[in-house]
Amino acid sequence: MTSINQELLTTLTTAPILDRLSRADMARLLPYVELKELAPGEVLYHPNDVADTLYYILDGELTLHSSMPSDISLDHGYLGEELLLNRATYTGGAKAEDNGCRLLAFHGEDAKRLLSQDSTMIDLFLASYTRHHDQEPWEVDLESKAGKTGKKGFITLLGWLLVFTVPVLLYFLTAPLEISENARTFISVFLVSIFMWAFKLVPDYVAGMLSILVVLVLGITPSDVVLSGFQSSGFFMAMSIFVLAVVIVDSGLVYRLSLLLLKLTPCSTFFYNLMLTLIGLLFTPILPSANGRVGLISPLLKDLLSSLKFTGQGRDATRMALSAFFGVSLFSSIFLTSKAINFLVFTMLPTQVQDSFQWSDWAQAASITGATLFVMFMLLSYLLFNTDKHPELDKSQIKLQLNILGNMSIREWGAVFGVLLLVAGIVTTSIHKIKPAWIGLAIMFIFLALGSLSKRSFREKIDWPFLFLLGTLIGLTRTLNYLGLDQLLANKLSGLQQMMTDNFYLFVLVLFGVILVLRTALSTIATIVIASSVFLPLANIAGVNMWVVGFIILTLSEAFLLPYQNTYYLLFRGINSPQPLYHEGAFLRFNIWMTLFRLFAVYASIPVWRAMEIL
């Protein structure tokens, strides 16, 4: 990319419309900006050329051929707005006049994404476009890249058929068994939600809320049992972590940290891959959503691949993609706050077990698994994808991006303070006896009171659907326990209970097989709910530490073999279109090895857990 001087930096921060961007988004935009110079009479683009670039005039003049009665002479402003308005080609043509012209060129889909995220910006670019071209109004195709709005066809029909038949049949078939009426009804209702999750008939939280509603209407359990999830410490801790994550991301702190790590990284393929993995590891405990972490790392990966000029689908690019993806996903079970679903398993543990596995204790007990996964990932990626290339990154561009960000803002310092306060509060829990959930809630209140989190961000950027799902899942699992179904399952699975006691290694292998089978049809969340509901009561009766079994379920449930089984991989996969950046076949084959390594990492941890007297 052409070197960017101070004049360019000033232009980026003061140009109309662009000045609406945050400093972080402006820094993200920089890799897709080029300083372009046209000689006198040189054509910038012709009518019907592919609209892949937006231009901003720095000095000089251009002639714009449009549908107006005469050509237009432009010496300032934008042209090429078709890129942001989802037009495939340019409406007219443009060429430099006698004195030439200098422009900023904003290239491709990534620039489009950053410049069109604000509806007001789209309106301003549309106004600029209509000033240049006198034509009838047209509608912007906002759904050109939208996926299908719903599933139709045989699979959906089969799903609804199972929803309306199997639970009813099961209710009557279980009548001769020694199960209470309420327990039979709850099993049928819960099965409805499971089918809805399996066939993705409705959003996950809707299926959960349906079960809660039916339990309340039919009076299957007292309301304080089925609604207990919404007053549990796990629910409030998850909400607090979501709030902290929003403040950290909105403040630009995450992007600043990423740039600083890039700046300090030695110019080596190995160190660039290590850096991407460590960035993901750094984000994992503070951003409780794998989807959110993928959303943050994907633009950084694209910027890096572009700057290093790695060949699309080549071994180096594929290795970088693996480092980015597994960096943000491989350690999801290692920290309590890595994913909100971890709090579901946490709340299913007895109080004394919860007290023994707060944030720092959880991380310490899981550290061997995490370290094993990290070493195996780095070793395998090196053996399979290492090349002799020695790329160098333009550190001056990173320096300029940091200059755009400027000094740390008050919001960034506030985010740092929030993280440090939460960590300090968790580490010192044994001294002050305050539950981490209430410390997190206090930090959330401070952010709201000081305006660090706006009302709009609180409403729109927190994953409320997942929090509702979490609350319903906690309530449903406690309902299951209240009705004695956990004990019933344990009695029916006494063989597994005995295996858990006599040969824990074999039990883990059986559990691994069960989870792989469940994952062929169910989402990660549904798999964790079912596996935890079945195997945690077994562990309690067998005298095995319930945290160990819950942690193994969380670790193994993250495994996937095919893309459809993992939502955040599907999100990450989006960077591979329309122009493929990494080789997906090689990526998925590597992922099969990592699935097996998850099992190996669990086995490697068992002797350590026994030495720690956890198991």
C-alpha cells in the first residue's frame, strides 16, 4: 500500500462523513485506503465498470459523466458511492481534468462494511450520489447477502411432526411407570424444546421460554423453582460479564491491544501465528461469547493477511486462519467467564462445589487441559503448515493506526479499571466473602451510573436472547431436579455410574462418544444441557467431583466435525467469501485432529486432578 503521510492522517480525521467514525473504526479502515494520483486526462473508471472502490477528492478536479444533461466538474467530495449502495457497477464514468487529481481510494468489501455500519452514513452517501446523478429513486438492496429467513422443506416438516407426536406418545407410554404425573408432563414438555433446538424450528430462547410457560401454566412446579434461573448468581454474573465486554469493545481497548501486540511481534511467520493465538487467549476470559470474539478477530486476520501478502488458500494463510479461529475458541471451557453457557454448568453444581471453583480456582483446575491443547495446536499447525517464508509487516502503518487512536480515552481507562476490579474481587473472595456475581453487578452499576455504557448499547449490544435462554435453562434443570428425575436417571444408568467409579478413563471415552452423537443433531447448548442433566447427577451419586464431569462436558461439546455443527465457525467462514483466504478442506481436516486432542487433553488432566485431590 502507498505510504500514508500526515496529510492523509489529517484528511481521514476531518473529512465529512468520515468524521462520524470512531477512532477505532478509522484505524480499522486504514489498511483499505490508498492514496491515488491521476495524470491529466487519466480515466478513473468507465461507465458499467465494477463498483469496488469509493473515492474522496483531495485536490485537483475530475469530470464526472452522469445521466445529467451535461457533465459535472468535481473538485471536492466523494464519488463512486455505488460501492456503499449495493450497486454492482458505476453509473457513469470519471476522468481527471487538465491539472490531474489526487484522491483517497477506499477499496473492497471491508471498507464497505466499515463505512456503511451507520444508517446515517448510508443516507449521507446516498445524498452525495443523488447530487451527481439525476435519476429516479431506487431502493437499496439491504438483503442482498442475507441468508434464508427460515427453513422450509422436508426437514422442517419432519421437525414439527416430531414436536406434535413424540412428546404426546411418550406421555402415554410412560403411564405404567412409577413416575408422577407432573414428571411425565415435564418430560414431554422438555422434549418439545429439544426437538425445536435440534431442527432449529424457532430461536433457542423461544423454545426454552415455551417450556417455562407450560410449566408455570400447568403448575408442574412452584414458580420460584422454574423461575429460579433469573435470580441465580450465574445469571447475574453472565449479565455483568456481557456488560463489561460491551464497554471493553466499544471503548476501542480491544483493538488498541491488538495493534500493540502486532507492533511488538517479531517479523516471523511463527511469531505472527503465536501472536494471533495469544490475542484470542487474551480475549477469551473477558468476552463471554465465541461469536463476539470471532467477530473481533476476523477483521484483524484479514488486515494481517493483506499486509503480509499471503497467497489466498495457501499454507501460510490457512495457518493464520487456524491461529485466529482456535485462539478465540480453543480455551472456551478453560475460564468460567469464557462463555455464558459455562454459568449453566456452574449453577448446577452444589453450593460447596461452586465455592471451590470460583474464577481463579476454575482456571487453575483447567490449566493442564488448556496447556495441553495449546501445545498440541502449536505443534500440529507448525508440522502441517510451516513454510520457509519470512514475511515482514509494515510497522509504520500500525504506528499510524495507533496515532489515529490517540491517547487512551477515559472510557478505555474505565474498561481497564473494570477488568482489574473484577479480577481483584474474584481473587480475594476468600477474604471479603462477597460472591463474584455481586462484584460484577456492582461494576455494571458503576458503568451505567457514570455513562460508560449508554442506554442504547445496554439495550442493543448485550445478548439478551442468550441471557433469557440461560435463565430458562437454569430453571428447567432445577425443575428436573425438583421432580426427582435426576435420581431416576441415575438409577436407570447405574452401569455408567459404576463405570465412572471403577474406570474413569473408559467413562470419559463413552461420554465423548455420546457427545459426538448428540452434536450431529443438536447445537452445542442443547448438547450441554442434556449431557449435564444426565451425567452430573450420576457424578453426585458416584461420589465423583461434579465440576470435573461438567468441565469435561463443556470441553468435549466444543468439538465439531462438520461446519453446520458450529455457529461461530459459520461466522468465521464468512471471511472466506467471496474471495477465499484459506483452504477450508485443510482447515476442517486439521479440526478433526483437534477434536481428538480435546480427548487427549482431558486424559492428560486426570492424573493431575487426582494429585490435586479434585478427582
